[in-house]
Amino acid sequence: MPEKSLRVCRKCLLYAEDRETFFKRLEAYIDNLSEEDRTDQRTYEHRLNQCAHCPNLSDGMCVLCGCYVELRAALKVRRCPDVVRKW
Ligand code: SF4
């Protein structure tokens, strides 16, 4: 059996990138989501507006799920993780 090599994606470690670069990459990832996967603009803005006024938002992340809310809100299949969903 061939020996498996250990593959490490060093780009996954946040300390490897400065904050600005990380958020540009996150923004590019969101921009490149397929229409099939991505929420429409109106829904996206509604979701982010809810997050912006939510006490669970901290530094761009939802403290309940650990997601960056801009990414979570951009995905059709995702929902607000709060017990009483805000979106
Ligand atoms: S996803 Fe829901 S709980 Fe998390 S910050 Fe947004 S509105 Fe708040």
C-alpha cells in the first residue's frame, strides 16, 4: 500500500495572513458562489441587517455558530443558528 503523504493547507491558518488579505479572500469566495448556492441580494441584505443588530455578532462572527456572518448569510441553505431564528 502506498504511503499517504500528509497534506497541509497552510493558507487555512489565519495567522498566516493579515486581516485585510483574509477578508478580501472571503469576499472573493462569496462573489464566486454559484447562483444556485447564493442568496439573492435582497435576502442577503436582510440577513446581514439582522446580524448587524444582534447581540451574538462579534467581530464579524456569530458567537453561536462560529461562522463569519457574511459568508453564512450568502449561502441559501444556511439559517440563523439562534433558538429563535432571526433569518
Ligand atoms: S446568525 Fe443569527 S444569531 Fe448569529 S449574529 Fe446573525 S442574527 Fe445573530
